[in-house]
Amino acid sequence: MKKEVKSNVSWVGKVDWELQNFHGYEYSTHKGSTYNSYLIQEEKTVLIDTVWSPFAEEFVENLAKEIDLQRIDYIIANHGEVDHSGALPVLMKHIPNTPIYCTANAVKSLKGQFHQDWDFQVVKTGDKLDIGNGKELIFVEMTMLHWPDSMATYLTKDNILFSNDAFGQHYATDCLFNDLVDQCDLFNESIKYYANILVPFSQILRKKLDEVLALNLPIDIIATSHGVIWRDNPMQIVEKYAEWANDYQENQITIIYDTMWNGTKKLAEKIAEGIGLADSNVVVKVYNLSKSDENDLITEVFKSKTLILGSPTISNSILHSMAGFIQLIKGMKFKNKKAAAFGCYGWSGEAVKVMNGMLEDAGLHLIDEGFRNHWNPNEDQLAKALEYGKKIAKA
Ligand code: FEO
């Protein structure tokens, strides 16, 4: 269903209420998502992005109820990833000769996925497209935010930045705008999105934000490709991104462990207690990895100044849940975070050493050699874990 964004700009996307996972099973979407597509009707009719492939037929049918598809003059593909380009094959059957404006990399992506020779019109930063009534589209390459082909499109006079993935959230809502939704939900989904998708590109993002701001384009609305449209103080999310992109951390220490017979769990809780005793201001959070959502944990890691990971030794190594989680952390390329490892062992006891190596490889700074405990901890050993927590707090 078409919804008005502003004057001759409408939302024609899809709300995916029941989406539980995104990027396969790499990203949990507890609150669903939306695939935002926009229709601009000036002298020229422009479609910005489409929706994910499973909704292609529905999308084109709905669009055809709103306008004669033959009237679409230009398609803007801000990004080739299939959650935004997925309806192109169905749409282009109706309008095969309509030009598609996108970056050179997006041509590679779209051709690579759909194997079609559509009329691609390559654009780069600063290129403009006249759409009549004195309005223009200005293109801004957003290379690596978050794919090499990503770009944003700015609509003059209406001052709308169609930012694609940047500034988005996986958040299903029928309320189109940021001021109409629960603000806690919106913040939580925004920071989770940043922490799990954009954080590896923070350095690039810092430069790109400066570049976009230097264009001196007034921005009244940021129309993202997922979640709500920022119309109430749209720069608030730009300011948050500037903060998050600057090696963000809070005064938080997060302990994440997995356990076989609860020995490592007991250590986790004692270490947490020790941290709290040594520093009553620091926020300490403790999670059992196997009972937690990994993407929610990555958000907690993003917020943390220090990360303490625990695993018992098994088969001369660590639990595979922890190995996979450290690999996930490595992919995020976190900067300026301290770390330490702990765990129980019965026989060979390599887990802490293995975790130390993996944490260093993931770019975290080890506080010390870690904390090992032989067998299930008794009162003396728990007291040592408490002291270890105090040491972590002071590190
Ligand atoms: Fe929402 Fe990179 O696609």
C-alpha cells in the first residue's frame, strides 16, 4: 500500500512482520524488518529500490495499482543486495527498457545476480538527474557502507536523503516515521544494526559522514531502506553514527561464557562479583553464550570497554560455540577493546591459551594470561576468581 512521505514522494515498500533472521541466519531480527521502496512523482516518475525477492510479485502488483508501470521513467538502484533489488526481475519484465541508475559496482552485482542486460546508467558522487519541476536527484557513492556498490540518492527541494542501508534498522512497523514508534525499540534496533552490520566499516564511515556533510545539502528527511524514516530531527541518527563510528564504548564490562558442568559458569559469576566490588560504577553484564542471541551479544560487545570470555577445555580446545563467537567478533574488527579469558579444566587445560590466541587474532588487547581453574571450583578457588574480577576492574 502506498503511503505519503512528503509532497510527491511515497513509500511503496513491504513490511515483513514475521522475519526472524536476515542474511540467512547471520542476523536475528526479533522485530521483523521492512524493505523500503520509494516512488517519486514529479514531471518524471522515479522508483527508488525495490523489495526482497519473495515479495517481488506482490510488490509489482501493488505498484501497478498505484501507477501505470509504463510511466516509470527511471529506476534508482541504490544497492544491489537482493533485499532491495529482488523485485527487479519481475518489474523489468513489464518495463524492460527503463534505465536503471546505479554505481559501476552495482552493475556488477545486479548482472552477477540476475544475469540480465538491462539499461544500466552508471553514476558517481555528484552526478545529477533532472526529474522536472526544478528538482534533481544527486547521487552519493557510499562505497563499503556496507557493500562496494552502495550509494545514497538526494532529492533537492524536498531535501530527502534516500540513504539505503545506512541509518536503518530491522524493525517492522506500520508507522512510517521515527517519531511515531517506541523510542527504546528504535534505539535498540538502530544500535544493533550498527554493531552487527556497519561496525567493520567505521573508519570509512567517519570519512563518508564528513564528505556528505561537506556537500552542505539541507536534510529534512532521511529515508532509509529498512525500518522507519527519520523525519523528526533526522540528524540525530547521523550524530549517533558519528559517535558509534569513533571506536564507541561505554563504561561496561561484559562476561560471556559457555559451560559444560557449570564450573566455568561459577567462575563467570564470581568474576562479575569481583568487578562490581572493585568498581561500583562499571556496568557488568553476564551471559551464557548458548542461551543468548549472538547478535544481541555483539551489540553488548560493541558497547563494552572490556570483554571477558570463558570456556572449559574440551578435546584440547574450547567449546565450538565460543570458537564461532570469537570468529564473529573478529569479523566486526572492533578497535580499542580489552579482553581476557577464563575457564575450568580437568585434564589438559588448553582452553584459556586457545582463547587468548583467538582474541589477539581478533584484534582485542589481552589484559593478562587469563584465569584457569582446575576441576569444579571450591570456595578457595571461587575466592581467587573474585580477586581476578577485581584485577580486571582495575586493568
Ligand atoms: Fe539491506 Fe545491504 O541490504
